[in-house]
Amino acid sequence: MTIQDIEEIFKTEFGAIANKFILIEENLSSLYCSKKAYIYHPGVYIFFLDGNVIKVGRHLVNSRKRALEHIKCNTKNECFEMKSLEENTSAKVLLLNLKDPSNYHWSASAEIFLEKKLNPVIKSKRQG
């Protein structure tokens, strides 16, 4: 799977409202200091490494902040530790952020759909 595949999956399902979102691709190492437009908005984050989706999540205020918390807190399961991405120059994060923060509710729907569709290595505990 590529990042372009993820974008296409998102646009196919959310085409009618896809223009409410902006897709921001960053190397994990660049995410800490990125100043791209909308980077601090609500949205969905997707950690991606070598063709694998590692983690999908969302934040209703600031998706960038929440994504970085997974590295700091070392979210993990029996197969993978998020901290291992910190030094990996191939690790990427795709943010599907909302242009208008008042549309934050769409991030929850997008996260639930993408979690099921992308089958990440580390699953969300709230998904069951």
C-alpha cells in the first residue's frame, strides 16, 4: 500500500465532503516543526512505514499534537512499538485535517472508516 492508495481510499468514501479536508504528508522527523497550513487542526493521523499502516487515530482539536503523543508515550502492541519510528527516516505521517475546525465531527467518522479499511498494525482500543 502507498500513501496515494490511502488518499484514494479516503477520497472514494468521503468524496462528497473530501473538500472539507486537507491532506498533509510529512516525514515523522519533520512533523515536530512543520508549519504547514491547517497542521494544528482537528483530523485523522495515519502513521505509515514501508508500505504498512502502523497506526490510525484522530483528534478533535489538533491531530498533529495527538500523533506526536503516540511517539512520546510509546504506544505499542505485542508486535510493534511507536518509539521505533522516531529514528526511522522512512516513517511518514499522513494528516487528513479539517480546514474548518468547526467540522471536527467528520474526523471521527473518517477515523472509524480508515481504521477498518487500512487494518493498521496497532489497532485502536476503542474500536474493540
